[in-house]
Amino acid sequence: MDDIKIIGNKKIRKGDILDAILLKRDDIFSTTKMKYDKDAILELYKSKGYPDVSIEADSIEQDDNTVLVKFTVSEGNQ
């Protein structure tokens, strides 16, 4: 896996989200880990008072056989 992108996070720092997930840069990609990470981000936001948060998780295979993982966050109201 080449990179992890987090889009749409305004209220919680990217570093805090990266600390909460299993996937790390240069790890071997797994859809199972990506699903757990989506749930972990949801729980992080809910614990910070964002009950309406929604997360989309996508994996994009790159030309060099690496994978880009993208989490798109819709924070909703606190």
C-alpha cells in the first residue's frame, strides 16, 4: 500500500485518525483492515460527539501495483 488519504475531516486532525486505524503506509493492503478502519473512524467521530458522521472507504490500485486507500468523511453536526 502506497498511501492513505483522508478527505473531509475538519474537526478531527488527520494524525488522530491515522492513530486510530490499523492500516499504515507501506503495509500490505487488506479489504478487511480497510473495513475495520472505516468502523474505527466512525467510532472516533462518535466519541467526539458527531453522531451523524458517515465514512466512505475506497481502494484504488495504482499503475505500480501499490494501493491508495481513501477515506472520505462527512462529519455532520456535532
